[in-house]
Amino acid sequence: MRQFIEFIPIALFVAVYFTTRDIYLATAILMAGVCVQVGFEYYQDKTLSKRTMMVFCVVILAGAATLVFQDEVFIKWKPTIVNWVFSVALIGGHLLSRDNLLKKMLGDHLTLPDPVWRNLNYGWALGFFFAGALNLVVAYTYSTDIWVTYKLIGGFAITLSYMVITMVYLVKGGYISDADETPAESKD
């Protein structure tokens, strides 16, 4: 449910942009949508995740700069900033404090050896860096129409691709198996 709620502001941004061709109105709608998303998360959990707060701050700052300066470049940088902050957080957390943020987030659901968590951490950090860089290539090489389409479809496709790569890595490494398998019952 939370992933759906997180997707709504982006979908609204895209819908408003393609309906009006007004990047500034779409940016204002994105900002309002993120505010509603934050309110919903706080209402549900009585707290906000660091991820939500970071995305909220970047959207509000980039959106405000876009509206105040009437320059779409600020909102076009938003996905890059978010992705690069995630990348730096994953690498910095591991290198500086030996915390593996992926293990902290998913360790209750997956039991993996530390080297596998390290590989996943670096792999996702690289993925976030790549996604941020690709956003800049699209933003500066193509029209705003193509960038907005990429924002909707490309960001989702990249995330889905990394999820598939992660699952293939874990299955091929023997770290997870088919959910239908059950351990052999012990015989007395």
C-alpha cells in the first residue's frame, strides 16, 4: 500500500503536465501530493521515515526553486538528488559506521551472510547512482515531454530491474528458494 501512496504524487505530476503542458502547475501538484503523502504516513505510523523526510525536503526545495525562479531545471534535478542521496547513504553508512542500511531495512525478512548484504548494498548504491546520472542525461538531452515520460516509466523500470537483478542474484547464489518449498520433515 505504501508503494502505491508514494507513486501517487508522481502520477499526479505526470497527469497534470500532460493535461496542461504546464511544468509549473505540475510541480505545484507534485509538492501538494508529497505533502498529502507525508500526512498520510504520519497519520498511519505516528512517525515519518528518514527516506520520506528526505524525499519531502528535496521535493519542496526543488519545487519551490522551480516555482520562484520559473526554471524547470530545479525539478528536473530532483530525481538525481534523491537517487544520489540514497547512493551516498548506502555507501557512507557502510564505510563510515559499518552499518548496512539494506540489512537494517530488510534483515527481519531475509537472513543472508554479511558478504551478500555487502554486495547488495554496493549493488543498490551503484543502481541509485546510475539512475541519478541517467535522469540528468534524459533531462539535458531530450525535451521536457520525454523527461516527464521517463520520470514516470523510466524510474519505475529501473527500480523493477534492480529488484529482478537482486532476486536472480539471491536465487542463483542459493540464498533464497522457491516459497513453495518446505523443509524436509525430520524422521524419528
